[in-house]
Amino acid sequence: MKSKILISSILIFFSILFSPFLFAQDNQSTVKNETPKEKKYTNKGDNSKCFTCHAHNVIEFKNEKDGKIIKRRMSNNFRIDTVQFYNGNHWNFKCTDCHDSQYGKTPHDGQLRFTDMPKCLDCHGGDPAFAQYKFEQISVEFEKSVHSTKHRAEFSCWSCHDPHTYKINARNKQDVKTTIAYDNSICLSCHADVDKYQLISSKINPNILTKHEWLPNQANHFKNVRCIECHAQRDDSILVAHNIQPKAKAVKKCVECHSKNPVLLQSLYKFKVQESRAAQGFLNSAILTEGYVIGANRNTYLNIFTIIAFACAVLGISIHAYLRSKIK
Amino acid sequence: MSHNKIYLYPVWIRFWHLFNALLCLGLIITGINMQYTSTDFQMFGFVWSVRIHNICGITLSVVYIVFLFGNFFTKNGNFYKVEIKGYVDRLLKQVNYYTFGIFKKEKAPFPISEERKFNPLQQFTYIAMMYLSVPLIIVTGWLMLYPDVLVHRKLGFNVLLLTDLAHICFGFFISMFLIIHVYFCTIGVTKLSSFQSMIDGWHQSHD
């Protein structure tokens, strides 16, 4: 009987102790149950002609003079991953919505490569349907960024956001780790790729690992925060900061994240903060559903308990010491 | 009043105790700085806190292994063995002495001797510290040092968070123990005699 009471007491104690996590979990599960809308593709047929060549490593064409079939490798730059394309944001686009309609003819006219490509704002600018994404504000922030000020001629939205594969991330994903990996892969597509980096800069591509040697627990940081958390100027008006700063202005003070008011709440966890999920008793609870940041997550109840316990101990010792001093 | 001297603390215990105390102190100070640091206030740099905390934590693990070996191979380990029968009564008797008896100038119910280094209350707290809190804080500390080995989420719980909470809780218990331990060390033949005994190895007691 006694053992049953003991086990029940332990279970009740741990249930109360861990209740904040249970609350956090409940809130999370309500968001995860959303079912994706079914897509109705209307341009797959038109695109399939382009993808006959542009979705493959090897292309075949006929030599008109002798009728021989010639095989050539398709350049990586012109090859499209159709799975990613049809899962991306532009999944229902015709290739010729953006590319010149003359690309319908093969072989393509070499001069076509000099035609201007549309920019993000050409479609998304001023359209109330896209107002929530604030493309205009993003454009203003990008213009201020080091990417634009130093490499204006070479740099465009497409340098980071491949329109063939880009998929909106921070706003939809419940798993922050996926957003981190996806967003960091955008930065690394240049900063860890010499060939692509040199399309924009003649400098030697700095080694990311060496440059971040100062960062304690480097691998863990790389997996749990995005590059832009430290390298972009945060902006309250947009969800994802686009004003990439010169390296001298990068965040290097640990306490900017490891403190009561972590900058992560204005960047990586901004969307979660907007959704305002609360884990009871915890400071900066938005972070708790995905991870834990030393210094940023403090339990209010635990803090109060420790202060009271500490005060009681000091008071008890003081009274004991005083009474001891009084005896002769 | 004349005093008896008993050689109770051999060299290895004194060195272990010294390192243990210094490391715990370093860990508590840097731990508080890491947990409660902010852009407005910090005792010293976060990076240094992390570095010192890690170094002290790893060293404490080594020092703890020395303690375990020492207790296993010397008779010091016997002082941590509890005779269960009548233990609660002895514990309450000691608590009663510290709460009331000491002010009535009563004699200590369990005076320190070569056979009994710890009174029942010391036995209880030292076992709780050295065989529960310290090993658990070491294990959770190592897990925090290599968080990748932890399952991120299990049965709906954030395992890393639970590990860290346990680490902080045991850190708090050890901090409280340290304060009370230092105070109780002033209850000796003189206020400094217990501190001196951890330097020269000789425990002083009343006749």
C-alpha cells in the first residue's frame, strides 16, 4: 500500500513538473494537422517539351547533314530538377511565362540569352495578393545589403532564390531545423561553391569553417541557427531579413542570443512568436518547441524557487550564527 | 579546555577536497553568468564563461574519478557506508542538536573520531552530494557538451531542455550545499579549526 502511494506521489510530482512541456506539445499539434491543398497542374504538358532536354543529364539531337544522333551532356546550369520545380512556389508556371517564347524552337537562337529576365517585382510588386510577403520592402532591404551595394551588376533575387526550385519556408514549416537547413543552403550555394562565388566576385572564397573558428560549439551553431541571424540587419517590417551586412557588422557577441532578450526572437523564431505559442512558465517559450538556448530560456517558477530557497538558507544561517554568538 | 587531535584527512583527500571546492566554485560562478547573462549585465564575457565552465567541468569529472578510486581503495569509503538500522533516529538526533542542543551547550551526540568521520547529517548530505548530485551533474554536463548524442524529442519532451533543467537544478543543490557546508565548518573548536584541518589534516575536538 505504502509503495503504491509513493509511486502515485512520484507520478503526480513529475506530471506537475513536466506540465509546461505537455502544454507546449498540445499547442504544436494543433498546427501540424493542417492538410496541404491538392495541386491542379495545368502546364505540365507544355513544360514537358522543355524538360525533354532540360530535365536530363544527356541530350540527344539529330545532325541534319548525315542524320546521325549526337549525344551531349546538358550543362548543370540549364538542368532543372522537375521534382523540386513542381514542389516549388512556381509549380504551375509555364517555362515561357518567364523565358522568351522563342525558346519553343530548337536549337535555341544564341541571341536569346541576352534577353532580359523578369525580376521578382515584375510579377509580385504592387499585387495585393502578395502584399503579405512585402516584396517591395524586401527589395528596399536588399538594395541596402552588401550583396547589392558591392555587386549590383551581378546580383539579383535569382542569385539566392532559384525561381525553378524556390519554396517558401520560414512562414510554413513547423520544423525550424528544416527552415535552417534550407536557408543556409541558399547562402552556402555561393559561399561554399568556388565556381558560383566567382560569378560574382573575383576574390578567393573564404573558408566558412576557418572564418568561424572563434565560434564555440561551431557545428551545433551551424545546425541550429541560420547564417542571416548574425549576418543580416533585422527588420521589424519583414519576416526574413534581407539586408546582409558587411562582415565587420556581423553579430559576434554571444549574449545577443544567449540572454533574456535574444535576437533570435526577431529573426529565426519571429514567425513562431507571431503565432505566440506559450509554454507556461518559460521565458522565450517560442524557442522551446524546437530547441533550447542557454541564457535565453529560463523557467520563471524555478527562478522564484531558487531565490526563495537561497534567501531562506541565508536567513537561517544568519539566525543560527547570531544565536551561537549569544551563548557563552 | 584541552583539545584532542586526530589525523583524519590524508594528503590525497585534502588535495581532492581542494580541487573539488575550487572547481565547484568556478563552475557555479561561470554557470550563473551563462544562465543569467544579458546584454545589459554580465559578470564577465560569455565566451570565457563557457570555456572556463567546460574546462572546470571536464576536470571535475577527472577529480570525481579520483574520489571514487580513493574511496574504493582506502578506508575513507567506509565513512560513506550507512547503517540503515536506527539511521532516521540518529539523523533526527543530530538535527535536534544543531537546532536546539548547540544553543544549550549540549555535547555533540555523534562526536568525530577515527571510526566516525561524519555525523549522521553529514553522512546524509555528503552521500546526496557525492553519490547523487555530482555524478548526475557530471553526466548531464557531458550531455550538454555533446548535445548531438541526445535524442532531440522523446515522448513529447524536449530532451535537451530536460537535461539542462536537471543540470541547473543539481547545480543549485550543490551551490546551496556549498553555502551551508562552509557555515557548518565554522562549528568547531574554533571558527577556523575545521578549515585548518583541511590544510594540515588534523581534526581538532574537545576532550
